[in-house]
Amino acid sequence: MQFTEKITFGEQWLFSIVFIMGISAFITLTVFMRNGQLTHFDHTGLHWFHKIKNPSFDHFFSLITWLGSLWVLLPLYVILTVFFSPFFENFEQLLGIGFWGTVITTYALKYEFQRKRPHLFLSLNELPIDPSFPSAHTAQIVAFSLLLWLIVYNGTSLFGILLTGILGLVTLGVASSRMYLQVHFPTDVLAGVFIGISWSCLSMLITMSGVIK
């Protein structure tokens, strides 16, 4: 298997449109969040997750949330790069640009906005010390999973279906866990989704358009 072809003109337009939509959605969300217009939305979301709290979910979400952590994703990034690079040309560039771009952007924005962590309900685990907006776990798993899917997906085969299902469920699980554990507002998680998608599209545009050779 070789991921060698440059993206077509139509694909360039598609990735460009999704990138612009992702950035626009993030900016709109940020403005509304900072103006307090999404406070009710945030509180309602956290209240719902608090209502479904039970020991089984506690255990599940406490475990799956780690799949969005750099402690897990960094070693996995190295392993996959070593393993897949011989089979998929530009694998390192595609995954590297999107993933590292997401990480750097997310943490820069965290300390720019300095949003405090939720305190409506007791968190299941100790609250992280870094600011809340946007969710780094969410952004990282979205970028990592989406880029891996874009590179490796080979159509509607059994492998393609399994890959889509596994990556989709893991991403959904990590994003949901941040709210269930009461360490992020829903708007933090949405912001992370938009950043991860935007950087994935930008990575595809930069690498597969031949900007980086």
C-alpha cells in the first residue's frame, strides 16, 4: 500500500472548505463563549453528564480519557511512524504536521484565554492545572484519529469499516470523557474538535499539494 498520489483539485477544494469552516466555527464559538452566550449550554451539558454518573461509567471514562493524553499519543505516534512510513509515503509529514500543529495551537490558546476549569460538580479525578479552553485531549485525539483514517483507510472493505468504527468510537469516548469527568465544559470540547479537524485538513493540503517534499 502506498499513499503517494497528490490530492486532486476537487479534494483540495474539499479540504480547503472544511478547513475554513473549522476555523470559522472555532472563532464563532470563542466569541460566543467569551461573551457568556453559551453559559447555559455549558451548564446544561455538564448537568446531564452528572445525572448519568454511575460506577461503570466512572471506570470506563477514567480509562478511555487517557487515549487522548500525550502520555499515550506520543509513544503511539513514534511507533506508528516507524511502522507505517515504509508503506505509506508522506506518513510522517501528514501525521506530524497535523498532530504537532494541533498540540502547539491548543496549548497556546489555553494560556491565551486562561479559562478556569468547571466547578459545578466534583470532578471524578483531580482537575488538571492547565487552563480549560480548548480541550487538548479532544483536539489531539480528533487530529490523530482523523489523520490516521485519511492516510490508512482503503475503502469499504472489512478493514476500512473496522478502522472507521474503532477510531470513531475512541474519539467519541475521549471527547465525552472530558465532560463526564467534569474537567471540561462542552464548549471546550467543541473547540478541540474544530482545531483537530482544521489542522488535519491543513496537513493534507500542505503535504499532498507538494508544498513539503
